[in-house]
Amino acid sequence: MAKNPTPVRLGMVGGGSGAFIGAVHRMAARLDGRFELVAGALSSTPERSVASGAELGLRRAYGTWEEMLQAESTRDPAERIEAVSIVTPNHMHYPVALAFVEAGLNVICDKPMTVDSNQARALEAAVAASGVVFGVTYNYTGYPLVKEARRLVASGALGELRKVVIEYHQGWLATRLEEDGNKQAGWRADPALAGTGGAIGDIGSHAENLAATVTGLHVEELCADLTPVVPGRRLDDDANVLLRFTGGVKGVLVASQVAIGAENDLRLTVNGSRGSLHWRQEDPNRLVVHLLNAPTQVLTRAGGPYLGAAAAAATRIPSGHPEGFIEAFAEVYRNVAEAIRLRERSANAGGMGSDDASPSDAGLSSAVPDYPSVNDGARGVAFIEAAVASQAGGSVWVKVGRGA
Ligand SMILES: NC(=O)c1ccc[n+]([C@@H]2O[C@H](COP(=O)([O-])OP(=O)(O)OC[C@H]3O[C@@H](n4cnc5c(N)ncnc54)[C@H](O)[C@@H]3O)[C@@H](O)[C@H]2O)c1
């Protein structure tokens, strides 16, 4: 009988009192019992870090991430953290991620992974050298019906792809919230903390990743019109981007944070020569598929044996019981945990397959862990950089490279 895999001992950087996404990471990490949060350096000052840790009842609350790295590295190996989640504003991702990767720790980092491609490339190289598991929380790829959409495209059901449309509409930055002491708006409006992209970095990077994951195509060239619509703002809060994917497939990406009334309205349409599919994050348990000359189909999460293995594996409760954001986020965590345990097992056994116990005996799935990697993170950074360069050049076509 399968044992429960031992939870991965997790540390967290960022996500202190009053923060947004850190709490979501904690819920997602806990959902499947595959992580145990044991340490953290949760805020930007030592006092707030320790106080935030105490609020969570954290056993090892450190003042700074450097202190956490130092102290954890010298602990008994059976107790020290095995992975760290980085949920700070964007400018801190790189120094923290690099230090932990170089210390041989696994990393889960929020997006955008870094603020420029030089950092992203350095991180890719460091991950390759150390062999650690590095996941980026492009959490929208964790929805079962996003996995199903990817399977449908790969199966050829839509025929040859023709056009991909990704929209991400939010309205919360329609006024200068950053001037009103809003913590999340404050750093997002500051290029020194957010990087060179505003909406294009904050939500456009999710959109790029969703399109690339579902279609298997990468944006090769783009032409961007980025605007700070709200007067006085330095970074774009509205982005309209024409895309050319691998093989000449056309696309459009719209990312706006000034769309009054819009909440977290991420939408994907993929059009092919034999059909199209449509998915919305605010209605994530339904996938609409139109096949040429056939009635419209609405696929539902856990809707039956017509769903592929990846979608089925990502669903936790029977159909009709809504699953959502936390479960999709937890998919990234579950797969990262799986990858960490597989790597460890492989190292102990001298390579996967040479051990006499199967992954399922250890409570691990036999499927290859599927999570957004450091390379996905680097591609997202290159996308943001290309969009900003296009705008700076007068909305010209720019190739999406890996840095200037
Ligand atoms: N994947 C998603 O859906 C998603 C959603 C929201 C935000 N994000 C990303 O998550 C990150 C955090 O965003 P947020 O909205 O939660 O921001 P936030 O401002 O709410 O939280 C940031 C936290 O980091 C802490 N922090 C800052 N500097 C630190 C340091 N040196 N050491 C330790 N802690 C430090 C702050 O004190 C705060 O607790 C950003 O990179 C953002 O792009 C991702």
C-alpha cells in the first residue's frame, strides 16, 4: 500500500502580515499535505518579520532571509528546510532565489521570476549547475481544464492553430491607489521594485505563460502598445500586444488593470482550422469547445471519462463541487513536492528505476511532475522585456530574445 510521502520542510521569504499572495502560497502548500512550513523571514524589517512569524505560530521565525539561510544551512539535515517559497515584491526574487539555489535548496518563486533577463539567465545557469527543483507559480496552468485544453490542442483536435487571443482584465488600479497607502499598489507602481513592466509584467506574464502552456507555442515576435493610462503613473497599466508565435501563428494579448468592474478576468481563446476552445479563469470548471460543423461542447471539471489523465489527476473532489484558485495553485506545489521527492529518491537510489520500490510505493505518482520551471520563468521575463523594448522603440516589432 502507498505510504504518505514525507512533507517537504518549507521556509518562506515574504508573505508577512498584510501581504497578499504569501497566504495563498501557504494554503496551496498545505492543501495536499505535501509541505510543512517550518521557517520564515516574512517581512522587510527584522521586527516585522519576527512578529509576522509569531502571528502564524511559526517555529523558526527569522529577522532576515540571510539569517534564515545561514541558520538553516547549519541545522541538523533532518530538520533544516528543504525548499523556500519567495513571495516578496519582484526586485527581491533574484537575490534570494540565487542564494538559496546556490546553497542547494529547492525554490518556489512567484512571477515575474526576475526583473531582467540577465538575472533570469544567471538563475537558469545556477539551477542547471545545482540540480535543484525550481518552480514558478504560474498558477493558472494548474486548473484541470487548462490541462485539458493543452491536451486537446496537442491531440490535434483543433487542427492547425491559427490564432491565439489572451485577455487579462482587472480594474483595481483604475485610480492612483499607490498614493493611498495601498501596499500592493505601492510597489507595483515603482520601477525600482516592480521592474520595467507594469500591467504587462504583473498580469501580462501570466497571460503569456497560459498561452504558451496551452498551445505549446512560444511568442517569437511582438509589437506592444503600453500605456500608463492613469496620469502620474510611471509604469504601464494598460497593454495591447500583437503576437507572432512559433510557426507564424498569430495572436493578441490584452492586459489591463484599469478596466473598471473587471476583477480577475483572464480569458483564453485558441482558434484552429478544425475548431476553437475558450476558457475563463472566473468560470474555471468549464471549457467550451467548438468543432467545425458540430454542436458546441461544454466540458466540465471531473465531468467524466472524456477528460485526459492530466486533468483528472489535477481534480480533487467530484464534479459539481466547485474547485478554484487555491486548488489550481496547489497543483504547482504538489508537482514541485513530487519533483523534490523524486530527485531525492533518484539520488539515494543512484538513478530512478534502479530502486526496487516503485514511486507509488513511496506515495509518489508515477506521472512526470508537471510544473512551470525556471525556463518558463526566464521566458516570461524575456517576454516582458521585449514588450517594453517595443514600446520604447515606438511600438515596433521586436524579437523575443533572452536579454538585450
Ligand atoms: N501568482 C499569482 O497569482 C500572484 C498574485 C499576486 C502577486 N504575485 C507575486 O507575488 C509577489 C508578492 O506580491 P504581493 O501582492 O503578495 O505583495 P505584498 O506587498 O502583499 O507582499 C510582499 C511581502 O514581501 C515582504 N518583503 C518585502 N521585502 C522583503 C524582504 N527583503 N525580506 C522578506 N520579506 C520581504 C513584505 O513585507 C510583504 O510581506 C510579487 O512578485 C507578485 O508579482 C503573484
